[in-house]
Amino acid sequence: MTVVREQKAIFNVAAGTLAGTLKVVLHSNRIYQNVEVSPDGYEFTVKVTPNLLISPARMTMQIVPEGAQTLLIVRVTSQWFILADPSNIYNRAIVNLLAAVRQEGSHGLLRASSAPDMISETLLRPASGSSSSAEELLRATDKAGE
């Protein structure tokens, strides 16, 4: 069995600006290894080692342009033999990535939309239930959290 964690954040910048900031963050921190970028530059995959006591996990980041805003979806998937995450290490890895993106962006590249509720954690849904609109995705995650 695998542990999967996912969080989403909306940024008030163009997708290209967010992608550039994300590249800087991934290449400047040694916990992110084997950085792969999709041909369109909006999907990233890395091997993340959030803790020396935990096996590396796969982290994927998807950038979804929505007009003047951009949705960033971050998902961490553990290796098959990890059965649980009692110390919440995978969620913290996502929160740390989003904080690093915000910090890098604070140098004038981007501003995140109103924190703290800009990040929503969601249960994974089948692809058929997914939505293409950032607002619909966040609305669905807000309902799931209630």
C-alpha cells in the first residue's frame, strides 16, 4: 500500500512565472533530486527525501493556468512498502515546498492569494471526477474538508 498526500495553492501570477519560480526552488534545495520537467514546462516530478529516516518519495507538481491566477497542485506518493505516515512527514514536505515557492516569489516574482486558506488538502478522486477549473477544484476540496 502507498501513502498519498495532495495540496493545492492558487497564486496571482501567470503560469510561466510560477513555473520559473518552482524550477529555482527545486534546483536550489538538495532534498529535491532527479528533477524532471514536462515538455510544456507545467508538470514537474522529483524524488524528495523529506527526512533521513524515511525512504524517498515521488513528488509531482502540476501548474494549471486560470487566467490571471495559477493553480499549483502538489502530490507526494510514498514507495509501495510505506503503509502510513503517522508523523505527517509527507504533508510537511508539501507545506515546505509551498513555503519555499512563496519565499522565492517574495523577491517580487509572485504573490500568493490570501493565506492561510489558499491551501486545501483533498482526498484523491478518480480522474473522471476531476475538474479543469481552479475555482471548482478548490470548491470541491473545501466541501471535502467540511
